[in-house]
Amino acid sequence: MGCFNPVKSDIDLLVVAKRKLTAETAKRIAKKLLAIDDGLPNGGGIELSVVLESSLNEFVHPTPFEFHYSPLHRDKYRTDENYICGGREDPDLAAHLVVAYHRGIALYGEPLREVMQPIDKRFYVKSILHDVEDAPQGILKATDYYVLNLCRVLYYLKEGVVSSKREGGEWGLKTLPPKYEEPVRQSLERYGGTADGMEPDKRLLSDFAGFMLDEIRKSVE
């Protein structure tokens, strides 16, 4: 999508498996990922989920996953050789799968478009709404993530475009009320690694989150 930042971006990977993973296979995958992760120059590391092809043939939401690895679980994998994050459901996977379907690159095997049918819009909307529902609290801690994510969610709801955070923010700059130009511009600059170091206005950020959620809800109704 052209907006990878080597300082802080992660690498998102999806694996579609034909068979359920054994515990031993999952442990071997975790061990390999730890070794790969340690050698990567990007600050965000790897986020990887393994889903079964059967879950995609007749799409299930929230989507079950066989295995998951991310920085949130990295230390647990490192300190507990028997730890496995898997056998659960993830409401965010619908959004990851839609992005991979429309914008992803097949590194191995068939492109996702040849493995599954397009995901019903209502599942994608549920997934992206789940990701931003706590924006009024989260935007003060993870400002750029929520500012740009709110923009790309509304961009999709208004125009049906599956976009990156940067593309969502660029759409927001052109479309949203002028008083929100500054927080969106600052988030875009920080996201791209060209920020001027200015502190965001917390009151304006809270106002922005409330406004965007109202617009998102109106677009869903």
C-alpha cells in the first residue's frame, strides 16, 4: 500500500491452512517467528494469523484462528515454550482479510481472491467498527492509529474504498471540517516519519473522536 515505515510499522501476514495445526507445529512456527523477528530491522515486528480454509469457504465472524503471533504475545512465546495463542476467535480478522483480498500480495500459494469469495460488507463493517469503538479513550494514547483509522473507516462507509491509514488520512484532509485538518495532518506526518514534534491538542482530539464516531454511526444506519 506504499506506506510502510521501517521505524515503527509491523509486517502483517495471513496464512490459510487446509488442516488444523497440531500443538507441535504451532510451537515450531512460534520458534521460527521469534528467530525471524529478532533479525528484522523494522520496529513493529511481525503480526501473523493462521486461519483454516474451511472458515473462509463459509465465512465465520468473528473468525476462528488456529495460531496468532504478534508483539503483544512475543514475550510470552519467548518465556513459555508451551504457550500457544490459538483456538479462539478474532473479530478483527474480517478487516484483515478484506484488506488482504483487495490490496494484499500472495507470497506463497494462490492469491486470496482464488481461495475465498468476497466477505459480506456487513462483516467487514462490524470488524472495522470494533476496531474504533474505543476511540474516545484510545485516541489520547495511540493518537495516530485512531485518527487515521477513523478516517479510513469513514472513507470506506462513504465511498466504499478499502484504503490504507495514509490514504484514509489524505481523504480526511480533503473532506472533513477544516478545524480537524491539524490533527489529521500531524498524524499523517508522524505516520510517515516527518513530524515536527508538536504536541497534539487533547481537547481537539477528543472532539475529533466524538465527531467521527457520530459520522460513522450515521453512515451505518
